[in-house]
Amino acid sequence: MPNKKLSALFNSIATVIICFILLLGVALQALTASRQLPNVSKQMENPEFWIKKIENPDRLLLTPEEIQKMNEENSKRLELYLCQVKDLKEEWDREEILALFKKDWEGFGQTEEVRYGRYGHPLEEAFWRELKTNLNQESLEERNRMLFGLIVKRADIRVFPTDELSMSTPSNYEFDRFQHSSIPPGSPIGIYHSSKDRLWAYVQTPFIRGWVRMTDLAIAKDKREVLDYEASEERLVMTGNFVHVFGSPRLQQAIFLAQMGTSFPIFDLPRSSPAPLRSRAGTVEGLPGSSGITGINGPYYVIKVPFREIDGMLTFRKAYISEDEDIHRGFLPYTQKNVARQAFKMLHQPYGWGEMFGGRDCSRFIMDIFATFGILMPRNSKLQARIGVSLAQVEGKTPAEKKRILDRAIPLATTLWLPGHIMLYLGKEGERYYAIHNIWGIRKRRWFRSSLEKIGRTVVSDMALGKSGPSGSLWDRLTEIQFIGSHLEVQKRIP
């Protein structure tokens, strides 16, 4: 009998412990899923919260002419790897292209470090040998004519002509070192060379160089055809996070999604959409099982998009965007209010290294914001930190000294950089300073080791984030504060 009582007691205790563990797990899961970070209120996740703190949020920080001048000047700075395709020469020496290959290989090619492929296996010598062969270096002539073209759909641009992954560990699928970025449809390109298997083209885009699938581009008959498309003054700018682009005026089947900052020449201004066709069963054509008239109807824009013909050559077709989409005729005026509203459209959107899995990383977040104003930014966060006017040299300074510098910064027009990461400065609330950024995670100390706490999305955070980790807070690691604007604005704020 005592044994039964003792057994029952142990069972009761075990049940309580299990319940506690389950409840603790649920609580931790809920905490992890909480969308606000520490010291961030729900109100702070609204752009109007920050806009109201600004004396004149509609003030123009740069005119379109000043932006164009800044873009041209930055495109001439070789260290930024920016490029205006119109400035690309039409003939390249063999040695010039080989030098580009060498630079790529030195940065991302085979080293003593073990890299892992798609199935978690090490990338063996045979893989690297075959990859180098596919660069097709032997086919280069002494003088090589550059072709020109346009990207026809959202395309990955790769370091090398391969879909294979290059991971630091067998399961680190979120970070592929062979992935440079994605390139939006309509982007102008110069084509240096093609791979041995004829599946890839080595291209120069406005902000990066790399390999793109042949099926993702169309080759123009000459450079002028590309330049005329790019120079179209009347353009429709995508100001939403992603915008649906349709293949017919019925606005029923999207042909692609265009991300923030992409723009297209306008063929025609808004007109009403025709009603969808009905089948005999009364369903909308192309939508099995639907009843009545469905789909988006109403005024739409007609835009000009590039198209790849069967032979790979460039032609143009009409595409259609609903007037109700988040779009703007021409670039947005560069004001703090507009920057705030653009940034917060991407709040809680997922992190994606090089836009993997349809996400954005920290530098693409910054790039897409400023693209809506026509401001050309490099793709790399370190290079983005060289755009604009430096407020001061902050590397090595204490958090208190950095705060004094940030007190004279212009919110919603200032980027904050620390090695490997970039953010947009929002402003101050109480004694805390805040930024919005797309971040993968932060390292925290747990017992006798550190571990990564994944965030994996665009968030508002205060600059103390990470203070308990081995690397320190954002304040501790902050090294660059740059105002995206004119020197005159900075001088006004120097006491």
C-alpha cells in the first residue's frame, strides 16, 4: 500500500513537472514569436510615430537634379562597384575579363576552408575543377565585343555559373556564398561572356557583376535599344513591398512580382479594365471552380516590359498594373516622411541573404528604400556606408560619444553601419536611440557559451540590442554614421 501511495505521488510530481515544461515551452515559443523587440512599443512600429517627431518632414532633402548628380559621381568611384551601363565600353581585352574572373575566384573560389554543397557534402576538387572549366576562359579572344540586354524576370545573380550552394557548414542553407543578389526585371546589363555549357552569361548590372541564367535575360540588337529603354522619362515606380504585374488588361494572372524600387516605362495612363471572360459554366476563365466575376477590375497602367524571344533576342511587350497597387508616377520626392513610410512597408518582412527565398538582407532593405527616390546604392553594406556625408569618425569612440554625434544626425536620412550590418536611423525616444533594419540575429551569452538568437526579419530596435552578447551592443559595434544628403544640411546641424 505505501508503495502504491509513493508511486502515485511520484506520478503526480512527474505530471506537474511535464506540465510545467510544456507550459514553459509554450511561453518561450510565444516570447520568441513576439514581434516587438525589447524596449520597442507597438506605436514605434508605425511610421507616423517617428514622422511626428520631425519639425518639417515634407522638406525636400535632395532635388531630382541633385540626386542625378550624386548618382553620376558615385558611379565614377570604382571602389563602390556601381555602374551606369551607358558608360560601359563596347570592347574588352581578354586580359581585362580574365582579371575580373581572377578577382571573383580570389574572393569566393576554392581555399583551404571546406565549403559544403546542396546535400551537405564537401565541395570536392572535381567540383572546383569543373566550375573553373565552365568559366570558358579559353574561348576569350584578344578583343571581345560586349553585348547589351535587359533582365526579363526577377533573376539570381551568382558569383559563378552554377546553381550549387557554397555553405560554411553542412546545414547552413540560409547563407550561400555563391549567391550575390537578385536582379529585378527591366534592369539594363552589359554581357561580357558566356559559360562553356551556354547556360549562363557573365554580366555587369548597375550595382553588381556576376553570372545570370541565359533564360533570365534578352539580348538587344545594339546598345542604343537598351539605353532608350532605360532613358524613358515617364516611368512607373514600384513603391510597395512587392507589386503584381499582369500580362493582360483583365488583371487576373500575374506574370511576375516587381519589388520596391523597380521602375518601368509607361505606355499608357490609367484606363478601366475589361470584365473577365466567363466560361459556359459561369466561372471565370482560367480560375477553375470560381463563380461570378472575380479578379481585380478597375483602372490600370500600361507599362513596357522586356521579353525574351525564342532566339534569345530582346523585344518589348505591354504589361498591366492596377492603379490600386502601391505605385507612383516617377520617383518619390526625397523627404523624411516618404523615407519613413517606405521603410515601414517592409516591417516584419523576412530576412533573405542575397534575396534567397524571396527575402531581403540588411543592405537590400536599404537599397530598395532609396531606389524609390532614384538614389543608386551599392549592394554591399560596407560600400553603402561610403555613400553620403560622414557625420564624424566614430570607430573607437565610446557609446556616450557616439550618442552625442547621433544627436545632430538627421533621422530617416542617416545610415548606421557596423561591420557586416547596416541600419536606417529612426530617431530618439526618451534616452534611447532607435533604428529600423533587416537582421538575421544576435549573439547572446548562455551559461558558458554564446548562441545565436534568430530574428530573421525587418525590425525596429534600440541601439542597445545585443548588449548581453559577446560582441556587445549595436552601440559598441557602430563604426559609420552617414547622412544621405548634402554637406550643407550637415553644416546646419554643427553647433
